Amino acid sequence: MKYFLIPISISILIFTGCVDTYTIKDFKSPQEFYNKINEKVNGRTVKVVTDSNEVYEADKLTISPDSIFFITTKLARLEEFKNSYNYSEIKEMKQKTDYKDGLVHTILLNNGDIITSKSIKIKNDSLFLYDIISGMSSAKKNISLSTTRVNLISFNNRLKGMGEGACFFGIAGFLFGFLDAEITSGDQEAFPPEIGAVAGAIVFGLGGAVVGTVTGSYQDYAINEPDYNYHGFTSVELEGGICNSNMGIAIHGNNSYGGQLLDYSAGLSLVWSFNNELGIKSGIFYSSKGGGFDQLIAPFSFDFHRDVFVNFIEIPFLFQYSFRHTELRPRLYAGPQLGFFLNGRIDNIYDIKEHYLYPYQIYYRTIDPSEVNNPVINFVIGTGFNLQKYITVDLQYEYGLSKFSNSLFDGEVTNLKLNSFSILLGYGL
């Protein structure tokens, strides 16, 4: 379980550094791309970056395949500002250390304009500015540009950031809560793992919602990208997460499900698309799974508990249907998966507290590859969506189609199959 800390930490770093960048290739046509921009920027303050690196902050924006029109109240053009100002024109002046430019001076004028300069000099009743870095004008201007002159349109969606923060950190809190409860489960007063997981999800989720609201979710729309179709398009994604697995078994002819084990899965996912919706999903994963069950030992009256831990290399062959042109890009997939056994062990626990001084006796043995039916075949069905453009969440269930083994447990336990439910986080490459 300790290995969960690694993917969680990496995922947090990925989450805090991500910006969603969309291009024409993410939509069916250029017109749909521009319609989406008009829909998203409605009522928001938007930054527009031109091919000459001029930055406009627009209050209202309309874009088409040919042109872009916007009203700006803050125009970052240095030639709009003078190099000297009388004291009567200045409302406030601040100094701060910028990581790139060192000590800088920010001057707020009475008319609302803001100027940032590296160096200033005071002489008589005037302030002289040297090496102006940036300036923003409060005067409203109507700007019309050809889309060929626009490189980027960007805005910060704090509502989306709140949802992403709550979802992402809620998942992280679920894992941390389960892990902490598992570590302290030897204490009779400790919370059960299930309660710890729910409490962690709630606490971390609320905290993540606050963080996500503060940081927001930046969405960039890159213009001047060539049109694109998805025929033959291949996506590559790193995925990892938790597996809640169990065993379908039969003990002396009675079918039952064994106890559940929480473990992990990680690997590389590949999707090759026939068109905008249909595709094939495959990849290679390292998965740790297993399960447990209780068995009454005749003619004695004590239980014999067995936990099975097994590690696989898994290769899925799935058909996928995607809804690419919606906000979350949901997808459905299903198909067979081959699992190739690597190693494993069986923990045997005797509950003999009624007969001996010490309540438990534990021993384990490794599983020999000759005892396993290779490959193990499962049927996978799942769904997923994009938390951000490059960050995905998948929920999938794996049902055992073939028996894991015919020879384990001396034939007393049969129909041994592995089933699991997984929650996976992915990052597109």
C-alpha cells in the first residue's frame, strides 16, 4: 500500500502544472472550434496574444474563421505611455522584487493606467521612468484583427477549477484515508479503512475545491493550427491507480466470493482511432491483485483464512467509443484482456485461539508458475472522462473468464477466478 504515495505525489505535481490547450484538431471543423471559443469566453475577461507578442485583455470578444473583434480596457502597448509624469498625475507607487526582472516599480496613475518600470528617478515635481517593462491603459478600445495575427486566446475558469480540485484531491484523500486507517487498524479504537477513506475524500475534496477555486483552470485556445482529422490518430497515456479485487471461488461445490484486497495497477495505454468516435484501446500494465476467503478445517472447529497475492503483466484489447466534442470527452470501452502471471504468494492464517495460548498462526508460500493457467483471460468494461485535457479518470470492472488455477489448495477450492474494480488516473503524452 505504501507505493500509492508515489503515483499520488506525481499526480499532484501534474495537476498543479496543467493548462488545457485546445486547437482546431480537437474539433470537427474550424467553425465548431470558433463557436466553442465564443461560447466559452462569453462574460469572461480574456487575454489575446498576437503574433507580435502584444497582449490584450478583452472584456468582450467575438471570433470567426476570418477575424476577431474585441473591446479592451487594458492594452499592453508601451508606446501608449510617457516617460515622465507630474506628481499630480500619480495616485500610488509600489516596489516589489520580480523573479525575472529584479526590483521593479509599479505606478498607478489617477486615470487608472498602470505602468511597470525597472528604474525611476525623481526630479523636482516629476517622476522619470527608465526601461518600461509593461503598461496597461484604462481607456476602452475597439480592436479588430485578422485571425492570422492571433496566436492564443486564454482565460481562467475558476468554477471548473473548483470542480477539478474537489474531484482530484477527493480521490487522493480517499487513498490517503484508506492507507492511514490500514496502518492503524491494529488499534481497536482505530477507524476502519472504509471510514478513513470516506473521511479523507471529504476533507481533501473540500480543501481541493478551495485550492481549485483560487488557482482556477486555465484554458488556452491556440489559433492558426492546421485542420486535422482523427483517421489513424494514436494517443499515448500513462495510467495508474487502485484495484479493489476479489476471487470468485467454489469451496466443496459451493460458489462464493472471497474477501477483497485493495492494490494497484500502472502502465501505458494506447488508443488508435478509426474516426472521431470509434477506436481500439490497448497497452501494457503491471497489476497487483488477489483476494481472500475463509475455510473451515474439518474435523476441527477453527477457521483457516487464506489471502492470495498475485502480480500480472496485462494487455487489453478493447473497442472504444468516444464523445470527443463534449467538455469532459466521455468514453465507453469493452473487450478481453490477457494477464500473464509474474509471481505471487499465499498467506495462510489459522484462527486457533480457542485451542492454544496464541490466537493466530501464520505461514505463507510462493505460487509456482506451473500452478497458474497462463494467460488468464478477463473481460473488461469501463468508462472514462477528461478531468483536464491531458488528465483522465477511468472506472473499469474486470470479470474473470478463465480460471486462474486448477491445482492450488489441493483441489478443495475450485473455479478460482479473479475479478476487480479499478479507479485509474491518466496523463496524456
